[in-house]
Amino acid sequence: MATYEVSPLTKISRDPHRGSYEQETIHAILDEALDVTVSYIAEGVPRAIPTGFVRLDDRIFIHGSVKSHFIRQICQNEKVCLSISLLDGLVLANTAFNHSFNYRSVIAFSTPYEVADEQLKMEVLKAFTDKLLPGRWEDDIKLPTPEELKITAIVCFPLEEASAKMRQGQPNNVKGEAHRKAWTGYVPLKRSWEAPVSHPETGDATPVPQYLDRFCFHKQSC
């Protein structure tokens, strides 16, 4: 199975048994997550910006305005840090010290650059839409015009160094604390979407599209 090369930046030192450098594991977390935090240094000051993203092969992409100060800063041929996390639940142990979270996370380091190729820019924007709303790009919306594409910046982050870290399952209860009657276990966390709210200009004649059914907002079994 393909793995990312372990580097001093991505090597997991604390609880290394929870870590993974496998591309399949890392890609699965990236594809489920909706946002990434980009951390960088600008003018000697540390900064962090959360934003949406999409993965294509071994590359992460974000988009924004070509006039964005953030976009201009990170495309200065300097390495940045990307962090992604999915919170899966609360872990309740029989001691305060051993309380925890169940989670999946990725830390990656990359030297970003702005995408110039217009065809790739369109592919990335389509992938953004398809990540959550497959079918909307082709069937429903007006595609970006050349003018809109010109003022939209697409930034690529090659996955040069990356690692995942995860925790799942029950708490690490302390033996000998059985006299404590506190409930122990874990509480799973699930994110869900609510029913769509139509824009007043949409009108009653335009039904809610079928591709929104995948969010299960109206199904009791989801």
C-alpha cells in the first residue's frame, strides 16, 4: 500500500500507534472533510485561515479572489501547514484525566502555487461542486464565464508530506477505580443536514433537486 514519506514535520511521536502515513487512509479523511485550515507566516506573524477545499489525486485545491491578501501571501514559494480534523465523538472515562475525543485528522505540509491553466481551473471548480452536489454543475447552474474565471484564483497544494492520526473506541479506564459509579463509554457524533430553504426568487414551480436527497434530511432512517 502506498505511503507518504515520513519526515521530521509529519512523524508522529505521541501515541504513534494511532498514526498512519498510508495514502488511502489520508485521502479518505480529506474526501470526507469539508474544510481545511491553512497556517502560514506573513510579515513575521503566524496566521491561520479556514477555507473549503477539494482533493484531486495527490493535490489539495482551494479557491478565492485573485485580489485576496491571503491568496497572494501563501503563493510566495514558502511552505505552509494544512490541518484537517473530523470529530467523531466524546470519550468519557472513569477519571477526568482520561477523558478524550474520538477523531480523525490529517496534517500536511506543502509549497502552494497558483494554477494558471484554465482547463485545470474549470476541473477544480467542477470537483468542488461534485464533492457535495454531484449533478448540479452539469444540469442546473450557469458555468463560470471567462471573465469570472479570470478573477478567480485556484491554489494547488501538492501533498509533499502528510500523516493521519486517529482515535476510536472506548476510554482507557483506570483499574482500581471501579468504586466510582460514573458512567463510562463514548458518545458518537454525527453531522446532519436540515431541509433546504428555497430562495424567494426560486418560486414554487422549481422543485428541490433530487441530488439533495443524498443529504437524507427528510429520511428517518438516516
